[in-house]
Amino acid sequence: MAIKTRYPLAQAQSVAAELLMMLGRHCLNLTIAGSIRREKPDVGAIELLYIPILREAHDLFGDV
């Protein structure tokens, strides 16, 4: 059985904030969820809830 690595809340919050900055322009709405939102002392995963900005169907794969 594998042992799941957990990280301190402050470290997880920092990484989550970076992800929000990187992904924010691609989303109508983006927010942190899970253990980070609940401010648990240690975090096993960064969970994000989002609503993506949808593009036209022909743009999904670029110039194919």
C-alpha cells in the first residue's frame, strides 16, 4: 500500500495561488476547493472548481 504524501497548508495555498494565476484567463469562474478551502493543516491534493471559457468547435484542435 502506497503512502500518500501530504503538504503543509501554506505550501499548498502557494501552489494553488500560482495555478489560479495561470488558469484564470481560461475560465469564467475558478476557485479553490477541498482541504485548502477548509484550511486543513495538511493537504493531500489541490482541488479546483472551474467553468472553462468555451471556444468554437473548430478551434478545439487548432489548425488540423
